[in-house]
Amino acid sequence: MKAEREKERKILEAQATRESAILVAEGEKQSAILRAEAEKEVKIKEAEGKAQAILEIQRAEAEAIKLLNEAKPAKEILALKSF
């Protein structure tokens, strides 16, 4: 009787240890997934910011060219602007 209870106790402890290890592993897995998703989101946001900056620079340069063309500057002034 005592041996049977001891055997049952060991089985229950082993099951609890196994289930605990599984829960820990699942938690670590989920944590890794969330970290990877966060890193991905950061990279996407950085790329979007860089792209937006490039667009703003291109728009400003286009506007500057447009204003220069509308002002009809002399060739000498255009030559100075190219430096």
C-alpha cells in the first residue's frame, strides 16, 4: 500500500515537472516571437521614415527647380548655383 502511494506520488511529481517545463518552454517561445515581431516593426518604421525623408528632400528639390525655372534666371546665375 505504501509502495503504491509512493509510486503514484512519483508519477504525479514527474507529470507536474513535465507540465511545468512545457509551460516554461511555451512562454519562452511566445516571448521570442513577440521580440522578433517588435524588431520587425521597428525596422519597418525606420524604413518608412527614411523613405519619407527621401520623398521630402525630392519634393523640396523639385520645388526649388520649379521656382528657378519660373524666375528665368540668367545662365551665369545657373552656373553659380551648380557649385
